Amino acid sequence: MAEIINVNRISKNYERKIALSSLSFTVEKGELVALIGPSGAGKTTLLNMLGAIFPPDQGEIVISGKQIAEMTDQKKRAKKIGMIRQQFDLVGELPVIHNVLAGRLSDWGVMKSLVSLLIPQDKDYATAALDRVGLKDKLYERTSKLSGGEQQRVALARLLVQSPEIVLADEPVASLDPARAEDVLELLVNIASEEKQTLIASLHSVEYARKYFDRLIALKNGELFFDLPSSSVSDDHIKRLYSLKEHS
Amino acid sequence: MERNWMSFELHKRKILSLILGLAFAASLFSVEWNSELIHNGGLTTAKQIGLAFFTPDLSGEILILALESSWTTLSYAAAGMSLALIIAFFFGVAASGVMVSGEKNKRLIKPFFRSQLGFMRAIHELVWAWLFVASIGLSPFAAIFALAIPYGGILGRIFADMLEDVPQEPIRALEAAGASKLQALWYGYLPMVRASITSYAMYRFECAVRSSAIMSFVGIGGLGYQIQLSLDDLHYDEVWTFVFFLIILVILIDAWSNQLRKRLIQ
């Protein structure tokens, strides 16, 4: 398998606080990686830098052999990298179909995207994606009327339509109850493996991380705590990761 | 030290209240409390106007005149508002700074358009009406432009504020999905402000009807003009007929606005 992400000694500081210090790792194409660690460990910071939301203070991120800092074309970048977060990512006032079709905006010109708000374009993409996440009947429903779990499924459908090579998920199930959380997570992982996408997701729940992901990267205080295949992560590792005493 | 300063602040307010109270009391002395305070016939006239409220002139001729002038007033207001909405859309989007990237560009663009909106609404619609009547004469366009400019300024400013206050998560998600600034406007900003901007524009339309009615002060026709004519002729019963028509107009627009809001919010 080919290397798709190469993170090389990146650091990031907020004011005086160190968010990430000299972090390095590589991810191969098609890997399913979970980021775990206590709150404030730097998971979100890392994902935001991988998604080119902001650059690292030091170090470099290389995606498919290209410096992320040079991937300035938003449309091309959207084909490479897609993001999903805790809810709030959707426009609640729009019908579901437009939120899903927003995944096509990188391919559409201004006119086509405007026309689509009146007469939905490339509708097949939306119906196929919504069918896949089990919301086929909600095509024209107002998005804000859907439950939290359903909204996350709509966000997944958008991601399906966008079809990036790398999916970055920042606490994708944080605000859902356990049953729905597992549902959405399973869907996310299944889609990623079927579409041969590379998935990096930050998670609160170690249990889910071990159950659904091949590899766990643990961060603590902005540093790499361990980076292991999920089968070789022991309870002792986890206990030490979440213990309050530093460097125990 | 801190405490002292606090109590001084407190006292400062009391002292100010005392000065204002005294000023008011002193001003009462300069009023001449004799019969000239309200002019002689005033009370009788007020009584006549009050009584006429119960006996509005409902003759066919007046009703048709009222209907016609209501139509004039409404059409000026509608045309003025339509123009105002166009002004508000373009200036509002520009003044909100959502279409430019980079803090530096925003700092340049926003004050530029915001000050233009400020200029439009700093001048009252009646003053604009004077200016337009002076330049293009007593044509309907004078009324329409006089309404469109200050209302465009007001709506544009509110529109810009609303766009700036939109939650950022959905916008960033759209941009991450590859949306350009213009696409983010269609798919993010505009749907999110649609309900509030519609209800505010409807409220402003109501205000525009009232403003349109008083365009008569500069000689432009409509309900206000008829009210003024009837007042001059001392036909208070006719005055009330026209006033009732004005009230009906406002109530109708309010009802329409409620309908729209209900549809948009659900």
C-alpha cells in the first residue's frame, strides 16, 4: 500500500500553550485510524491542520507527495480531503437534498449551483447517497427537523457525494446517544472501507476506537503517546493514556 | 480606593438626576400659564375631530377616492421597497464582508460599504423627497426614489449585520466541501438569514406605507395628500375615512407578513 499522509515534526502553539509538539507519523492509503487521548491532547488541532484549516507553526504535512501548504485550490483540495464534525455542519434551513448536493459544489460552477437550488441537479447522486445512509424518504425534508443521528447521516451522504480520498472526522458521534453513535460510526467506517478511503477519526470512546478501527494513534499533552494496531493496544496502555498524572 | 471610586460613580448618577429634575422644574416657570397656552378654538376643534371618529364619511365618492389614494400610497411603497431590497442586497452583502477573504481586505471593504449605507439612511425620506421633487419634479419617481434610498440603507445595514452573525460551522463545512465564496453565499449565508430578513423586510414595508402616506408634505399624492386636503377644508369625517384606510393597509400587510413568516419558519 502506498503512503498517502506524511506528517513530519509538526508543532502548533496557542498563545503560550503547546497544542502539538514535534509530531510525526505516516498513514497508508485505505487505513482506518482512530485518534484518541484526553481532552486538550491536540486531536482537533491535528485534524484541522490535516484539513488545511490552518497551517502548523513548524514542520510539514505531505499528502500524496504534495505539500499541503501548496494545495491552495479549494476545489481540488475538496476532491482529496473531506471533513465531518459534530453536527452543526449542515445548513438547517435547507432541505436535505441541497445539503447533500453541497458535496458537488467543488464540481459545479456558480450558475449550476444556483439553478440547482430551484431544480436539483445531479439528483441521482443525492438519492443514491441518501439511500446508502438509510434516509431515502427524507429527500425534501427540512434538515433542521431531523434528529441528531439523522443529521449526521445527511453529513455522511454529503461526504459520499463529495467522495474525497481522505476523510477526516472530528468527534463525529460526540453528541449522539450510544445506540445512534455506534450506528453512525459503523456507517462511516463501512463507507470508508467500501470506497477505499483513508479515514482518520478522533473519538472519545476507546471502546469504539478498538472495535471499528485498524490502528490507534494516542495523543497526550500534544505528543504522541502510542501508535499501535488496535489489536495490540492493552488496557494498561489506555489506563496510562487517560491517567491524570503526567508522564506516569 | 476602589470603593470610593464606585460610590463616586453612584453619586454622579444621582447628581445628574437632580440637575435634570431641577432643569425641568425651572422650565415650568418660563411657560406662560394663561389662555394663550392652547389657542382659543383648539379645544372645540379637538372635540370636533374626536367626534368625527365615530362618523367617518362613508359616501361612495369618498370611498372611491380613498381606495384610489390607498392604491397610490401602496404602489409607491411597493416600488420603493423593491428598489430598496435590490440596494440592500448588493450593499448588504458587500458591507458584511462575507465575500472577501483575508482580514486585511475585510477591514478595507467593510467600512467603505457600511459608510455608504450610513449616508443613505442618515438623510430622512422626506428630505430625500424634497431633493427629488426639486430635481425631477412632482413625479411618482420622486416618491419612489425618496423611499428606496433611506430604506435601502436601513435594510442593507441590518442585512449585513445578520450575515455577519451567521453561525460559522456550516460555512466552514461548505468551504471544506469545495464551495467558492459565491456558492457559500447561496447554500449557507442566504438560507440561514432568509426567515429573519423576510420578516424584517415586511416590517419595513409597513413603515414604507406610512412614510409613503406622508409624502404629501412635499406635495406628492396619496392618502396623506387627501388627509391634508380634508383637514384644510375642515372635513374631519373625511379625514377619518382616509386614516382608517391607512390603518387597514398596515393591518393587511401585517397579516401577510405573519403568513409568510409561518411558512418560512416551519
